[in-house]
Amino acid sequence: MAMAQEHGTLLIVGGAGYIGSTVAFRALSQSKLKVIVFDRLMYTGSSLYPFFAMEERFEFVFGDCRMPREEWTALLKEKKVDYVFNAAALVGEHICKKYPEDAQQINEDATIDIAEAAAAAGCKRYIFASTCSNYGKTEDFVDETAPTFPLSLYATTKINVENHLLNPSNCGTMACTVLRFATIYGLASRVRFDLLIHEFIRDAWNDHKVEIYGPDGWRPFLHVDDAARAVVMVCEQHDTVGAREIFNVGVTEQNFQKKQIGEMIQARLPQAEIVFNFKAIDKRTYKVNFDKISQQLGFKAIHSPIVSVDQIFSGLESGLVSTQELEESVNVSKDDSIRNDTTAHVHIARSRL
């Protein structure tokens, strides 16, 4: 597929995280894009180390996404940014409920500020990392035209940002793309073990027991590398992707009930007990149709949950993935308090390492 332009600059907000660093890898390895990562380094910056070997195409900027809008505009102009991918967020219901003020500031307020700053700076496209969790509870397969039904503060902030970006009276003439990612899984340079498939694997390995709440509930799944490829495809196909678009990102064949994921894990680790808890029901259950991204962008997944389950268990058995990583590679943690930083958003420090 031809790129919209031979060269361009992609700035990834939250680019040291699980999805962000994988997008950086894909952009640097499969495209001709220059990549700038902007991150506060809540989870350190080790996921970015290999990219410094590509010094002509990679740059790192340290800062908090909550810096003032005018500073964002100045930064985006200075760096001549073409595309912004925003993956910065407190991810998931638990952490958003624990830190609602920060969730509001990071997931919604700052996200909108960055989008408006990108428009003011003349960026071509703003790509927003949203979630299929916005659908909440469905009986049948849903596509991008289905109503959203947020069941958490996390989903509410995502939907509020979507509504802003898709309103043609906002963000000037800049194109805005909403990517509703399926539930992410898969090994990466900054992996997480508190997402559904990984959490089940962690419990099976550590406790030889997986308790599944609402086992009949449905989820769509997507490998983190496939998610990253979708972001790069949007940049590459900028000239043909609509100005205000939503894409569900995933493949229809990777919709599974939670009990089916449990069965995959038990098949790989037979000594693990799978316990179904029908009393403490997770209200979320949604099956998602992904025809639009397949038809319009030519997106196809190259990974599958069953292969990733085997890879992660093989990594544990060989020592490649340590028990310590299972405990520490989670959303925030390490004695939290939003990683001991409540004032970083007041100013920005920049680094061209």
C-alpha cells in the first residue's frame, strides 16, 4: 500500500507504554515515518531503548500530557508533526475509579487539549486510542453505528473525547480518527499482565487457579502488534481515510466468551483449575463486528490468542518471562499514587537524548 507521503512525522503521546511503544516499533520498522515519543515515563523508558539506534528517525520528549494547550501547540509546530497518536490514559475501570480526578484530566481534558493544539499547529490527523468497551453490553454483534453504553468512568471519558473529535465544529479542518481497540493481549517491550488474557495466565501460573467472573460474557481480542499496525495504516492511508471516522480495531473471528479463554489456558496448563463464578457478574459483554476496518483499510490480524497463550506460557517455563514481571507489569501499581507524581503536569522538561 502506498504511503500518503514518503516522509512524515508521527508523535506518539504515551509512547513508552504498552501500545505506544509497539506503535513506535511498527512505525520505525514498517514505514518511513519519523517517530517522536512523548511520555512521562510512569513505567520507565526501557521499551524505547532500541529506537535510539535510529537517531535520524527517532526522538524522545519527556513531559506530562496535561501541560497547557499553548505549550502543546508550540511543541507540535516546532517538531513539524503531521500525525498525532494519543495513547496516554489511565486504562481500565479500577484505576479510573481509584483516581477519578486524574482520569478526568488525562483521559479527557488533556486529550481534547492536545487535539485542539494539533489542529492549531496544522497537523494533518489526530488518532485517538479508544476502546470497544464503550459498547458496554450487547446481545448481537455491533458495528461503529451502534449506540455506546458506558459502564465505567473509563468508558465515559473515552466517549466524551470521541464526541468532541467527531463534531465537525471542533478541531478545525484537521482529520480526526477514533480507533476503538478490542481487548489487547500479546507480548511486547512494555508488557502488561492485568489485561484479561494475561491476567488469567498470571493466575493460572501463580495460583494454578483461574476464577472467571461472568464466564459467558463476550469480548473481542486484538494482539498489541496488530493494534500498532492499524495505527500505522491510518497514517499511511491518510489521503483516503475520511476526515471524521470511527474504526473498530480487531477481527470478528477473535470474539470469544471469557470461558473460552479459560479453556485455552487450561488446555496449555492442565494443572490449572478453572472456576466459573456466575454470582459476581461483570456487566460488560459485547461482540464486535470489524468489517469496516477490513474493507476500508485492508486490515487483517496476523496474531491469535491461542498462539499468544502458548508463547507466554513457554516464556514462563523457560524463564524468559519472570514471576516478578507477572506481578510488576500491571497498570500503574508499584505503590501507585500515580507513580509518585502529582505535579509533573505543571511544566514540561524536554530531552533530545
